[in-house]
Amino acid sequence: MDATSLFLSIENKLPKEYGFFRKKISRGYKYSEPIMSNEDLKKKLEALNSDELDKVYARLQYTKLKNPTLVFWVYNFLLGGFGVARFYIGQIGFGIFRLALTLLSVIIGFVAESSYDSFWFSVSKILDYGNFGIAIIDLFIVGVLLRNQNLEKVNLIIDEVKS
């Protein structure tokens, strides 16, 4: 396998060029900035000989890079309120927060419906809007973080094969 084929096989799981908005809201997270550009990674792959490329390819098959499309549509869009996408990308604390916020919102919603108290309705609405806001932001952030994690995994594999 040559370097170009190997790069093309993993390109859809690596970081893309993001606009100002995604860069702004994902700043400050562990994987918010890629460690290198895709062009640098491609050059790094092209610098390997065929034996090293075969080793990298075998390690990549074993590593199983996470699929950003699956994470977006299934784990984030459908199950995001339960924190599934955050658990999947390794952010356990924020996943627990998302799950707790959703459960608290549902419980207080039931309390508000059964008590007909305006205070509980207000609290329920605030929690619902907060949960919705976090869900919208997560739709933009999780893919960025996951693609940067994949890039770091690929870079680590290349460095291990070279040494």
C-alpha cells in the first residue's frame, strides 16, 4: 500500500478545515486543536518506506479509528441527551453531566406537571433550555474533538513504527 492510498483511507476520520464558529466554541478542550495539519500527516506518511507503511496500515486496522459520521448522527443527534457521544469520545465527566441534566430536567418536568406550580414550571423550562443549548453546542464540538483524537492516534502509530 502506498502513502496516498493509506491517507485517503483515513482522511474522512481526520480533522477538516473548520470555520471561526467551531474553532471558537471548541477552544479550551483537550483535543480542540489538531497537533498537525493533514498535509503534514500526508508528508509524514510519504516519508515512510513500504515496510513501515504496511506496519502502519496493520496497526490502523487494529486500532479502529472512531467514525465521526456515526458519532454525529447516532451518538450525538439521537442519544446526545444521555451523554452517549461524550462517553464515546472519552469525556466521562461531561457525559455524566449531560445524563444528570437530562434526568433532572425530566424529573422536574414531571413534578411541574403534577403540582401545577409556576415555580417548578420555570425551573423545568430553564433546565430544558439549558439542555437544548448544550445539545446544539455538542453537535458542533464532538466531531471536532473526535477527529483530532483520531489524528493523534494516527500520529502516535507512525511515531511508534518509525522508532
